[in-house]
Amino acid sequence: MKENFLLLSIVFFAGSLFASPTNGLHEESRKSNLTSDQIASVKILKKITGSISAGDGTPLPGASVTARTSGKAVVSDEKGHYSIEVDDKESVLVFSFSGMRTQEVTIKNRSIINVELQLVAHQLTDVIITGMQRREKNKMIGSISTVTAQEIENAGVTTIDKALKGKMAGVYVRSNSGRPGEVGEIIIHGINTMTGNKEPLYVLDGMPMQSGEVSGGVNSLLTNGLGNIPPDDIESISILKDATAASIYGARAANGVIIITTKQGVAGKDYVSYTGKAGITFRPENKFSFMNSAEKLEFERGIYEDYHPVYGGRVNQLLYQADNGVITHANAEAQIAELGKTNTDWIKELYRPAMTQSHNISLSGGNLKTQYNVSLNYQNSEGTLIGNKYQMGGLNMKLSRYITDKFLVRVNLYSTLKSNEEGQSLLDPFRYAVFANPYERPYNEDGSYASDLTYRNLNNDITYTSDLNYKQFNILRELRENTLKSFYGNVRGQFGVEYSFLRNFRYNGTAVVDYTSIHNQDESREGTYRSWALNWLNAASTQSGMIKPEFNQGFLREDMGRTMNYTVRNSIEYNQNLGKSFVQIFGANEIGGRTNNQFNHFNPVYLQDYRVTGYPSWNFITADRYNKLDLSRFGGTKFAEDRSVSFIGSGVYSYDNRYVFNANIRTDGVDIIGTQNQFAPLWSAGLRWNAHNETFMKPYSDVLSRLVFSA
């Protein structure tokens, strides 16, 4: 992209000024009514042209060329060519391009300067982003790890947690269920609490992300805000692991801090990028050599003939009925022979190969004053368990604009929609698939659901002897007719300003507002085992805690919640190089708040096909058992609010990039902890010795590139 600059100056005096002797100079001054001071201030400009390319000769369009003294800047065109007019007193031009090493070139008497910029493979890791500050890595104290965009892209993952697996020492990612779209639990340096929250603090583009419960009973798969960020939009992820590094965030950083920086536009050409991913997850395999139907039937026959148990598999049931005159022996043998014709692989019935696809389209670009990045993403994932499906879509935008050379405005918008649907069964589907009898079939000949009359939900209690006591159980019906549907929406807006003043000072003000809404539907169809076992009337039933089948009329529970939280931070930073010394002083004030509204209702009668709800008849319940009915299950509301204010300070002193001292302090006032502990200070201090920068270590640089001691 070309930039045209219009420069007005008193250049027409230059020729006469340099061609005339001193006395002629004063004469020309009188004729032009110019004083000697005005003449001395006349700038003589010279034009410098050239080309900018990568190390392999590829032209670099959009590379920046900046005059170091005046700050004047241009960008190269689509062929990598540039042209800049500078004061003849200007001595250095600075050439820079994203992902390349910045180069400073002395002008001398040249009018043509061609530059080759070299790729910097580790440029991102040379600067540590703490969320509040940017600091060179060799001036940072504490344990910090960083994953770059290139590493994330090469991993080919669809969620952030998978991008971190195996990438950082001391960071453990645990998957809880393997459901599609699930974001695993990230644990930094082990579990720090037995009963409290183990989740680290997440910081997105410098501001903390929403945390806490949105709606009771809602799948955390949806409410985890970390899953809102597609990996394709991430520039880097830094993890502050220890107290020295994370103390600037206070008590919230007890479990570590994960800092996510998303991509932003760079000056140059406008770019359109598309990333598509597709994958398949295979169904689980049962590699145990279990009996087939014929073998299992023969095994059950042997058990019955030897021990005559009252309860057992189908063979036991049929032979027991025949011996007691309920059916004839011929009928029993005919039914056993019929069972032998069925050999069901329950894993194939309940599980499937699952497809996953994700798409990301991004537009980015800008010029020296304005940069933008817009991305649109979509993900569709199936679960290997039948009926499980997850969808997510989002639109993220980042815009930055230099109003003046010293005043920068940033606007970020993040939006996400999610939906999740999964079947529900009171019995573990995988356990059922492994242990259910192979002679049981999923469907009758007319296509209706067949009943499993032999499966027992055994547990680790060896005294447990009860069967399901439900004669119409079918695992496929349970998963298809008992569903959990969740819908999630989130919008996050972030506005920030940055102003540099008095040369070494910088003010940064940022405000973020985060709004989340979620709706959860838990449906159980009438006639299913889940509806029967969880029926609201069971608590008052006199029939072994279970109602009669005619009262098995389904149920519906809905949970809704919305949360809004905000954070406003104002900070001032001072940076100064004093010879070999570097000083950085940082101070900030932060205020935040969060409100949460929740609502739920429960209908113990639900006709799913018509979406009609109601309440059951209590006629069969005796008056002395009315108090067993839990009326609180019918619904309720909840409201919560918390607010906080914090004061933050940080200082760094570095000498010759060898010796570094860092100190942090933070005080928090949070209304949820009462008044006695308000604003209790949390502080840290650390020392660092970059021994590899010592003179006596230079001879060993080939074998020892980095040696650091810190405390």
C-alpha cells in the first residue's frame, strides 16, 4: 500500500544560501525580511529511496521506514520500494517488519539504501507480555513459559487447552469427559487446594476474563470462556507460573495466570486468510475377548444346572420359569435358541466415528495510523456417543488507531454463540456397552425398542443385589429421548487508550465489559427409565421408593442465567535508560464488579411431543407422607453481586542486562471477604543474574548460550 506525503518547506532558499558568501547571505536576509535565526532554522531535505526485502530476496510490502530523530515514517509499496524525505541532519533510518529483526542503518551521504531484514524465529519470546506490561525477557524475574502462534497453528487443534498439551513444563491439561468442544482443566504446578477453585486466572488482551458460575446445573463446557477463543486467532499464550511472576494479579493468581494475546493487524497490504480443519474420532474399541451369544448362553446354562440361582441371565430366567411351571420346557428351549441368533456389538450400537470440522476466515491490514483484524469462525463437532453434537460460532474484531503520534485508541469486540446437545442415561453408556449381554437386541422386529431384561447396574458394593426393577429398559431409547440442550451467548467489549507524554511516561486506560447469557433444557420423556427413577413423586412413594409406571410421565427442568462483569484499569508507566542502567516504574488502579442472575423451574409432568407441562395427581400418596415431597424443586431464583478495587505497583531496575531487581505490590478491596481483611498487601521481590552476559562467559557462548540465576 502506498502512502503519499505532502511536505511544505522553504526549500527554495537552499541554493542561494549555500551559493552565496556570508555578506550576500545578510543581503538576501534583508530582501526577504528574514532574521538570521529564521534562516538558521531552514531545513534542507534530502530524498532517500531504496528497497526492502527478506533474506531470500522476497520483497516486503508494508515494511516501516522511520527517521529515528524526527519520527517521520513511511511504508514500502507492493514491490518493497520506499521513498522518504528527511532533514540533512538525520543520521539513522530504522527499518522494521512484523516477524523480522528491526535494523538501524546510518545514512551518511547515501541517497539509495537497500535493506535485507532477517527473520527472527523467537521474536515473540524475547518480549514477555504480563497482561499489564511488556517487558524484555532478560529483565523478567519468575517462571514464565510462552507458546507462539506458529506452534499453535502447527498443532492443528480446535481448542486452546489442546494447544498447551505437552508444550510447557509444569502445565497439566486434564480432559474430564472427552465430549465434543470440551475445554480441559488446566492445572499449573499441581493442585493448590483440596476443596476450592483450582482454575487459573485467564487474561485476554490485557484484561481478566469472566469467571464464576453463570447458571447452576449448566454444563461447564459452555460457560468456560476459554473455549470462546479459536486457536487461529491467538498470537501468543504466556503462563506466569510462580508467585514472583504472578503476584501483580494478587490472590486471584494463586493457581497461576494464563495470558492470551490475540492477533492484530499490521501496517501494509490487506490480507484475507482462511484456515479449515477436519478430523475424525474413531469409536472406542473393546479389546477384551468376551463371550459371544452362543458361549454366553452355554455358560448361563451351566451356572443354572450347577447352582439353580433365583436370578440370572435369560437362560436362568427361562429355565427357572420352566421348572416352576410358568412355561413349558419346550417353550424355554425355543426362546433360548432364538436368543442364540442375536449377537449384538453394543459398542457399535452406541458409538460411532465422529466428524469434527472448523473454519476460520480473517481479514487484517492497515497503515501506519490504523490497523485492524476481523475474524469469523465456526466449529461443528460430533461426539462418538450417539446424539452428542456441539456447535460454536464467533466474530472477533480488533481495531487500533493513532489519533496522533503519541495518542493511541484501541477497540476490541469478541462475540460467541454455542449450542450443545447430548443424550442422558442414568447408566454409564460405555459400561453398558462393555457388559451388556450380546444376545440382547436393540430393536424388535417391528422396529420398536426392545427391552433388556438382564442388565444389572452393579457397583463396587458387594452387598448390592437389586436389579433395575424396570422391564422396559433400552439404552438407545434412554440416550435419544432424554436430552440435555444448552445454548450460550457471550459478548465482550474492550476499549483502551494509550498516551505517551514527557518522553518517558506512558498512560494506559482500559475498560472491558463482558455479558453472558445461557439457557439449559433437561428433558426426560415419559416411559423412560430415567424419568421413572428420578420422578418427583418417588420421595413420597410407599412402594420401595418407586412410583407405579402409570405415573411415569416425564419431566422438564430449565435453568437460565445471565452475568455481566466489568473491569476498569488506569495505569502510568515510566521507562528510562540511564547509560547501562534501565529503570521501569509502574502504578495502576483497578476497579471491577460482577452481577449474576439465575432462574430455574421444574415440571414433574412433561409431554415432550407437545411441549406441555403440568403437575401430577397426589391421590395415591397418604397424608402422612406429603411432607416427603420436595416443593423447592419446582423452581427458584438467585442473585449475586460482588465488587472490588485494587492498587498495583511494580518496579524494575536492570544494570547492563546482567543484574535485575524486581518488586511488586498489590492491595485488593473485595466486598465478599468482609472489612477486616480489606486492602491487605500482597508483595513479592526477586533478583536475577544473567550470567551468560558476563565477559568471562563469552568464550563459552557456543556451548552455553543462556545461564540465569534467580531468587
